[in-house]
Amino acid sequence: MSKIVAFLMLALFSAQDARAQTPERVTFPSQDGKTTLVGYLFLPRTHTGRVPAVVMMHGRAGPYSSRANRIYDASTLSKRHKAWGELWAAQGYVALLVDGFGPRGYPAGFPRHSYDNRPEELNEVTVRPLDAYGALAWLRTRSDVDGARIGLQGWSNGGSATLAAMAAGSGFAPAPPKGFAAALAFYPACGLKGAFAAGYRPYAPVHVFMGTADEEVSPKRCETFVASSRQHGGDIAISLYPGATHGFDDPGAKRQKVEANAEATEDAIAKAAQFFASKLRG
């Protein structure tokens, strides 16, 4: 294991890491024109000038821990979101985790098998991408962020929102170079409500990560989705991990005691870090 991967693994799994900071709570408008979003800002320890940034989009369970007990703030963010936020900050990025559910009245998110019962105002294809672009616009107002080097990362439902947000020619995606510079989508549902049945092509590079034993979304559908996009000239790739499940990068013991998940996490961290380093740092 390389030194950088070892460091990233430590950041991801050390819940009591002394280097961890409590992220700053911020607010900013969604580009839906009516919602004030909540965000959690992870900052590098030291930096000079403008640095790259990452917008992070949570999945169906929301950004908070299942043990939040109705306290929804920086202290109750899930381990996965805190770990990835700290990981990017440790790498010198400004990272912004977007809470798109809480401001709309659903801070605890949704359980599994609830897909058909979720409200339209949380639609991951037509609404949540507008939250991502609201975060992008807000980051570009900061004097410490290089607005041309901002990436997007999403998990599960947020991964689907990431794919939709990156679609070329969509109504909400600004033309390059005004959009995101690159994106990471972890175990998204690639059906995307049929919105891209005629073809999908991202306007900037995208990398998808998924386990073949995913119990919530279809790895085969995503593999086909990526292959079809590549045939149409899409700059998109997929890493498929044999035996890894949905949420394989969750630092909790339940996921990480599965050997395939632990192996997938190590590889995905290394590839994600390398991907953003090449696309956002140039």
C-alpha cells in the first residue's frame, strides 16, 4: 500500500482522528430558486491562494448518522461523510457536503425500498442537480477557491444526481468551462428515471464506482450505461468490485468486515484521489 493510500485509509477509518475538525455550517441558495440549502464545509489545515474544491452529495439516507436522534447538525454527520470531507481537506481541497433533504423537511432521509414514495421535490434527476449547482455557485464566491477546479462527488441517490448533473445539454448544466471539472459517482442507480434513454454523455470526465454484489441498485445496468455512453464519446469509466456491496466505503464495522468491501474501499480511495488530482490539480 502506498503512503498516500495508507494516509487516506487512516483518514477514512479513524473516527477519533485528532486531526479531524468540526466542519463549518453554511447556507446558500439552490438553483431551484426557492430553497435555502445547508452545507458543511471542510477546510484544509493550511493553504495559500485559491485551491480546488469538491461538492459532496449524500444518498437517500441523508447526510446524518442513523443515530442522530433528531439532532441534525455538524456533530451528527455520518461517519462516511465526515471521513470523505476530512480526506479531501487533508489533500488540500475545500469540501462542501450539501444537505438537500433537511431544508425540505426530510433530515432523516428515507429507508430502503422507499423509492416510489419519495416526494418529487427531492427528485435526483430534476431537482438535486440544481442543489449541486447552487453549491458550485456558492463556492465560486469564496476567495480561497479556484472556481475552475471544482469537482462533484455523490453516493447512491446522490450518485444518480451527480450523473444527471454532469449530462451535456441538460437544462440545468452550464456549458463548460462553467460547470464542474470532473465527477465521482459511487454506486448510483443508473436508470435515472429514463431521462437519458436516448443517450448519455457527460460534459466533463466522470468515474463510477460500484460493487457487483450491490443489493440496492443494478451493477449490470450501470455497466451497460457507461459502455453506451462511451460508445457515444462520453468520457466516463466504471470500476466494478467483485463481491462488494452497496455502501462498500462506509467505515462502519458492518460493511468493512466484508473483505470485498474493505478491498474495494482501499482501491476506490486511491483511484478517487488520483482522479481528482489529475482533473482538478492538472
